[in-house]
Amino acid sequence: MKFECFTFKLKILFLINLLPLVLPSLGQNGNLLNNNSINNLGNSNPASLTNRQISYIKSSYSEKIESRGEFINGKEYESYYGRSIYKPLLFPDKKRNSTLFTRTRRYSNMTLQYDTFLDEVIYTDTSRTINYRFPQIALNKDIVEGFNLYLENDSLIFRNFRLAESSRCNLKEGFYEIAYVGKSKYVIKHISSFYVKDGLNEYKYSPENYFSVGEVFYRVTGKRKLLKLFGEKSREVKRYIHLSHIRIRQADKNQFISILKFYDSLSAVGK
């Protein structure tokens, strides 16, 4: 009996010591144990209640103490474009900060790069060196929901469109930049194609623009295809494009976003 009481007191002390560490994160997720969870278990024994509370806190606290590198699940990434002038990496010379999203977690301050030819997210592990360089890993797409690249003059938000969702949206599976989301939507497939020049393997960067005014996306390569998406609003959008001096084949992301915002404004006022 004395041993049981001593064990119970230790568990109480453990619970009290963990509370200050966990309560800030629990504030966003609800009470420590809500009334339903206690009533459903149907056990009013104080020791049993404490066990359940400790178990709940440990499960929450684990998010703070588990390995930061547990997301590393993939294959070693080897640079295959060393002699290439035009490399398949997305904006390789631009400084960036990155965030990675898995199904359960968010990892900030990452060193990430995106290979536009292989459609792979590359993680550089700066915590160690192998053969005098930081190892790189092509992350397993099955665990990556998306990632953000924060550049000096832009923020790129990527989502992983898996086969089931991409088929519904009329897209190929893979990573797409979410450029704009309103009533209309705009995503970019950053992609490179391979060619040989002067005996060197080169990679031509050719991003593809996809637009949607419903559930399905369509690739747009010219003004006619773009206006066709807007239906009865196409005349007003065409006039906006003309007044804004936008050339669709040379338009950048911000110009496309301005067109979609104008279209959404027409829909909002019922014009």
C-alpha cells in the first residue's frame, strides 16, 4: 500500500512538472481532459485519472521533444547537373528560408531546394558533413504535404497534388505553387526540360500556368484560352487586360493574379 501511494505521488509530481511546458500548446487544442473523455472512461479512481492525464500530456509534449529530423525519409540526392550552365533547381542563386509541412507537423527554418526536372524536394542537412560537404536528401513525397520558400522578394507556397486529387482537378500529380486562391484559382507547375548543347546536359526552365474558375484547372498558353475561361465576363476581362497593357504570353505571376482579382471583383458585385 505504501509503495502504491509513493508511486501515485511520483506521478502527480511528474504531471505538475510537465504542465508549464505543455499548457501553452494545449491552449490552442482544448482542455487537458474534457468532460466527455472522462465520463466515457467511466473510472473515477484518482490514480487512474492521473494515469490518463499523464498519458495525454506526454502525447502532447512529445511534439516538443521528438527528433527534429524524423521527417528525413527518402534517398540520397546526388547533383547530376554539375557541368550544366542552366541547372534544374528553382532559383538556385536566391537566398531563402523554408518551411516544410508533413501530415502532422510543420518544420520551420529548413534548408530546402526544389528540383524542377525531377519534381523533388531536396533537404540539405547542415548539422553534419560527409566527405566535406553537407548531405542532401530527396524527401519521400508520401510524407510531404507541401513546403514554402521565402525569397527576398517573394513567397512561394507549394502543395503536393497526389494522384486522386490531381485527377479530379485535371492536373498531373506533383508539386505546384499555389499562386492565387479566390473564387478563381491559379497554380504554377515549375518544370524544366532536358536538352544537350555543346556536349553538355542543360535544363530549360519553362513554368506552366494553370487556371480554374470552378473545380477543374486548364493550362493557359495564350490570351484566347484565358478569356475562354471567364465566360460571360470575358469582354470585361479583355478590356482590363488591354488597359493594363498585359501581354499574356509574356505575363508574370503578379500580372496573372491581377487579372484573376479583377474577374473575382466582377463576380462579387454581380456584373
